[in-house]
Amino acid sequence: MLQLRDISKRFSVGSNRETVALDHLDFVLGLGEFVVMVGENGSGKSTLFRVVTGEVHADSGRVFFGATDASRMPPHKRARYVTHIHQSRESGLPLSLTVEEVMRLAYESRGFANARPRSVWQGAAERLERFRYGLSRVLKEQIWNLSGGEHQLVSLAVASVFADGQPKGSHVLLLDEHVSQLDPVAHDVVMEATDRLIRDGELSTIMATHNCELAVRYGDRQIVLSRGRVARDLGGDARIRSAEGLKECVSIAGLRGKLD
């Protein structure tokens, strides 16, 4: 579903602070596949996501959603193919809008611009309830007033709207440390809702995380990123099953990257 071909990105080029964020990276995400991406700080995970969404333009390489070359496509047009959920609410949903307004915008983007307000409200309420019983009570709340867990659950509900009406697996979900700032209870609630959305909706997903416990518990495939390259690609029987084993793999990949 998603293909990154020979992607490179450098920052502060020509200065003594020049950084290689992505280094001729190749990556393919299959239809309906759930990939967990791990790596040390600075390995390139967030830059990779921003290249996919169009927030950052790669210096070289191409981005494909299926057969569509999106390399020169602006972010607002890529939104039909990809949803990016951040770790921080400051980078997520518009803080000044209410949950109802955000959900309405999502529905309108999917072609329901002429739907009656009552039907949109009811559809939004029913959708929120699927993610957590009682969540529809926040419909009139402004986004800034939500708890961290509520914010991420609403973000998942918005992603489910974008994925509706598209062929299974054709919408890409990017999760950038999306549970890292939550308290333990909200963390578990949001991760269970995330896994359910991915499985039931057959979304093609990449979840970036530093939490190796999550990386061995969830997903079909593990990617270890180091210095902007795919250091290990672990699917099927090759998946690492213990958090300690995965931590060691990440550390070794980071050490090798520094020695290259």
C-alpha cells in the first residue's frame, strides 16, 4: 500500500550541524499490515512520517500510495490516503474546535457535506461509542479541554472516518508515539482501541514507539531503524518476542550505525 523508494533527507545542509535524517531508505507497507517501528532517538522515525504526510519534502526518492505517486503531492491532498496521530495534542487535532466540529469536518471530507446536522451528530456519537462506552459525552467539548486519553481516542475515531468507504487496507495510519504521554490506564485503553481499529478496519499501519513491550505485543512486523536506514526487518517467525531481546537489537543497530 505504501512504498518509500530511495528516500533521503538532510537538515542544516552545509553547516556544522548537518544531520542525515533518512539515508537512501527503502520501505514497503503491505495492505492491512501492522508494522511497529523502533529505533534510538534520531534514528529517523518522525522524519519518515513527515515525509509520508508531505510535511517534509525528501531531498530525493519517491513516495507511493498504491500506484499513486504522491512525491509532489501537497499534505492536504495526501490526507485522503494517510492519517497521522501524534504523541502530543499540540500537534494533533485543532485545539479551538469542538469534537463535534472536528468530526463534522472529517465527514465532510468523505463526501457528506450535505448531510443534516442531526444525522452527522448521531453518526459521530455512535462512532465515538465504539471506541469507548460513554465517549460521546465529549461531543460538545473543545479539543483543548479533553484529557490525553480522550484526545487520542477522538483522533482514532477521526481516522476511522477517513478510512471509511475506501478499499480495505488502502488508508495508511501513522502512529507517532501516540500513547507515550498517557497515564497507565489511558495508555492501555487507547492501545486496545488502536489495535481493534486496525484489525476491524484492516488499516495499513506504522506505529513508531520506544516502548519495546508494545513492540513485541502488537503488530505483524518489526522494523528497527538506525541512522535513517532500515537496520532490521523482522516479520513472521523472525519477529522478536521478548522486550529485552528487541532492546538489545536496537542497541546493536545503533552501535553499528555509529561505526559505519
